[in-house]
Amino acid sequence: MEKFFTKKLNILIISLICMALWGSAFPVVKIGYELFEIEPSDIFGKIYFAGLRFFIASIMVFFIHGIIFKKRVPISEYHIKPIIILGLLQTSLQYFFFYIGVANTTGIKSAILQSGSTFFVVVMAHFIYQEDRLDLKRVISLLLGFGGVVFVNLGKNFDLSFKITGEGFLIISSILSAFATIYVKTMPRDMSPFASSGGQMFTGSILLLLIGKIGLRGNNINFNLASTSLLLYAAFISAAAFTLWYMVLKYNSPGKVSMYRLFIPIFGSIFSALFVKGEYFTMNLAIGLLLVVLGIGILNIDNRKDLNSSK
């Protein structure tokens, strides 16, 4: 398992699959709000929707593990505490601040500030891991990737206003996401990625469900065949992406692989253009994608031999 998840080509492919899945969540969630008839101002409805999504995703992870390995996910007593901590960081707190922040700021700021989690991870990893030191190549790669995210969102009513419950909450969400990424690396080595991903989504979703239910405006969540099907797909996205991503993080340095997270808003824009009314492919999107790809290419420029040898 370790040999497979440390090959450079495998890291690239699996990371891009994860980013594509998370990117597809942008239009899925937007469409989900419409199908569930959740108003743009109904923050608690959105939090409840997120809680349902991650709760179902956790059940999917446990179920898939049972099918593949013909047994329950192995969780020891000393695994419970780190799973709960990760659930609070990665799911409960991060998405609580994220949904409120997104509701109180513009689309371009949301995309840019969400990308900030990559910067936080790279900086944290620089001070924590000896093998994760910042160098010129990584800085250039990071700037190109971030530039790509900015370029995709140019012309979308960017302004310099700042609100604690808007931009402030998105920054907090990005910091929490970075802490969660670093924390995954400290999880017990014998813990299965199925246990860490499924466990954190299960524990984290409980708090989101409670908060969402308390503030929910009556019973205005519209469950029907279309909305329920979309909810199941949204849950699958989280189940697959988190499990694969935790496998990558378990065997690789967070500062390096987290660079791939810059693809999330790019994939989000691509899928939104494909499936959301009013969203279109633009030259900015093409240039932004090119900048992110160039940044990742520079990051891996010294690893060409490894890529070729792993084919």
C-alpha cells in the first residue's frame, strides 16, 4: 500500500481524482439547494444539508469497506480521540464557518480565500516537517497556482470590503482545514484511512445536524426523488474523495501534496460551466487552468524520472 501511494504518478492521478470530485461538489451543492428549496439566506438549512451529506458519506465509507474487506472497519479504543478531534476540525467547525462565510461574501473572494488553506498547509509544514521546507520551486508553483485561481474569478465583482462573518469566517475555515490536513499526518500509523475518513465524517456530521436542526425554519427541506438522489451523490463525493485523500496524506508530506488542492476551484468552475445555468466557459478559466497546471508541473519538474519509472 505504501509503495503504491508514494509513486509520483499515482500521487498525481489520485490527487487529481480527489480534486475533481471536490470540484464537482460546487455545482452539486448549488443544485442541491434548489432541489431541497433551501433559501440563500437560510444558513441553518445549508448546515443541516451538509450534516446529512457527511453523515450518509460516513455510512458509505463503512459499507464500502465491508464489501471490499468482508469485515468491519477496525477502530481501536485509542483511535477514538483522534477521530473525534479530526471530525471537529475537518467537518464540524470548518464547514460551520465555511457555509456562514460563503453566505456573507462574494464568489471571487470565496474561491480565493478557500485556496488560502493550501498556503496555510505549506507554511505550517515548513516549520513542522524537515522534508517539507519551502524552496524557490515550491514558492513559484504556489504563486502560479494561486494566480490561476484569481484569474478564473477576475471580473466577478471583487472588492476590498471585509466582514468577520464573511471573509473572516472563510479565513477561519481555511485555517481549520489546514490544521486538519496537518493533523491527519499525526494519526496513528495503524489506523485505516477508512477509519479516519468515515469516523471523522460521522462524528463531525452529528454536530452539524444538531446545529442545523435547531436553527431550521420549520420542516422546509424538500425531500423527493431528485433531491434525495443528488444528496446521495454529494455524499459519495465526500466518501470517495476523503478516503483517497487520507491515503495520499498518510504516506506523503502534506506541504507538497496539498498544492493539488488549488485544482478544486478550477474543477469547480469547469463543472459549474457544464451543469449550472448562467455559468459559462471563459478565456479566464482556460488561462487559470493553464497557470495551475504549470505550477504543478514546476513542482514535479525534478520528478520526471520517478514519473517515468512508475508507469
